Amino acid sequence: MGNYIYYIIVVIAGLAVGSFLNVLVLRFDQFETILVTRSRCPHCKKEIKWYDLVPFVSYIYLGAKCRYCQKPISIQYPIVEGLTGLVFGLIYWKFGLSWSALLLAFSSSLLIAVATYDILNYEMPDVLSYLALIFGLGFVLVNLSSQRMLTWSNFTSYVYAFLVGGGFLALLVTISREKWMGAGDIVIGATMGILVGWPNILLGLFAAFVAGSIIGLVLLALKKKTIKDAVPFGPFLVLGTFVAVFWGDKIVNWYLGIF
């Protein structure tokens, strides 16, 4: 029973962090307003009361509409909150309550913020991407230390994956002259590598490109995009990172077991 209580607490913490990430993304260009300005409806500009800011719950309770003007609330809010809560739950499932889990939670939260910003603005805030990389490096060092596996040979696995993830995307950016993807994707690819190591980086990149291709085809079929329109790739890299972090070892071992 106690274990389930920890899951609930961790997921609620993730929902709260997700709520902050929404504010961070939407006010990133006016960063100084994050801590000093109360949230307001983007339509009627009325200040939103605290009881209408409960992560995920308020969106459902209000029927996805502003209490005052009845204009729709962006679905971005519950998606980011719910995704962050889910990721926090998965981190606890895999790493428990530990310093490495905390560092991974920081890195993951920043990746979610970067992906959301990329969807909205077709660019990535470099400072958040580099912070995700730094926290990712801290996660690897602490996690290996906690397992008494912090040796040079083990660490080089992550360095190699870092070079593969960042280097492969840098090659694509250079060849396409940033037409296929932007320079910001390189940092996310490098972060993926440092978080998942070798050979899981291959799985992460594969998952990212497969997911990107599927969503791209769906958008074309629905005529939401044309063949010439850009589709932000950052969210797919972040998705690939999470797939490799949480299930990478099992998937890679299953694949190698086939042969």
C-alpha cells in the first residue's frame, strides 16, 4: 500500500511541475514575469484564481473553458501536465526515490519544456536544452556511482552515445543546411545519448524517426501539412529519449535475443 502512496505523491508532483512548465514555455520570452505576474486568461485577461489552477483537475472541472469568458482553454495545459506526471511516475518505477531519479526528473522536465516550445515556436530555447544536458550528465554519474559501476569503461559507453546522437544529427543538419532539422536538435540528440548510453542511443534515434515519419504521414493525409511544411522534430527526439530510458534495455535485449 505504501508503494502506491509514493506513486501517487510522485505523479502529483509531476502534475505540479508540468503546470510550471506550461508557464515557463508560454512566458519564456518574458522570463522575469514568471515569478511576479499572476496567470490570466489569454482571451478576457481576467486573473485566474488559485482554485482554477489545480493541475489537470481544473481543466476537467471547468469543461476546458475559462470560468469568466467561456473561451476554450488550450489542450496544451493538461497534455503537458499529464505527460510530466506520467514521466515522473515512470522515473520512480525504474529508479525509485534517489538522487539519480531527481536529476533525471530535472532533465526530463526540461526536455518536455523544450519539446513544447518547439511545437509552438518551431525553435528550441538553447539554455533549456543545455541545462537538460547538464542534468543528464549528473544523472549518469550519480546513477553509475550508486551502483558502484562508475568506471572509465562504463562511462565511455555514454560518451560514445553522446557523440553518436549529437554527431548523427549534426551530419543531417549540415547536409540539409538546416532544411531537415535545426541546430537545436543536435543538443537534444547529444542529451539523448548521455541519458541512455550505447547501444540504446540507436533505439532512441530509431524510435524518434519512426514516430516522426508516422505523424508526418498522418498530418499529410489529414491535409494539416503539405510536403513543403516544416514539422518540429524536437518532440520526437524527446519521445525517443523516454522510450530508450525506460524500456531501452528490455527492447535491445529482446532484439538481440532474436538473433
